[in-house]
Amino acid sequence: MENQERKTLSASILKQAVRDIASKDSHLSQEAIEYFNTKDFDNLCSSLEIQSDKVRESVHKLFQYPLLTRKKIADRLARIIDTKIVKDN
């Protein structure tokens, strides 16, 4: 798999994890927030050349918002990931 394909796949994983935080399914959203505290997440961020601690801090703040607001912000974040990570590479 080429580097660009890896980055696209990694960005897709990150986007889905962010979207899962905004899930109506509380179990899924809890699993998503736990993912952001794993070594796998740190490795994913490293492969995308982004700071895992900054992303982690942001998603933990996101998790504190009410569900509707969380969904809107998660969608915006997904678009940013597409624009800044996928398309810039």
C-alpha cells in the first residue's frame, strides 16, 4: 500500500472515530472516546503527522457537548480532516 493510500485510510479511521463520538448509541460513543486514549490512536496520529495530544484534548472537550451540538461539530471536524489531511497530501 502506498503512502497516500495509507494516509487516506488512516484519515478515514480518524473521521469515523470522531463521528462515533457523536453517535446516539452511548456504548459506541463511549468506545470511541476510549479509542482516543490508546496506543493505536497515537500511532494513527503519528502516521498522519498530527499531534495526538491535541486531537485527544479536542475530542474529550467535544464529548462534553450535548448530542446535537456534538454531531454538528463532529461533521465539521470530518470535513476538516478531508480538507487538511487527505487533500493536502
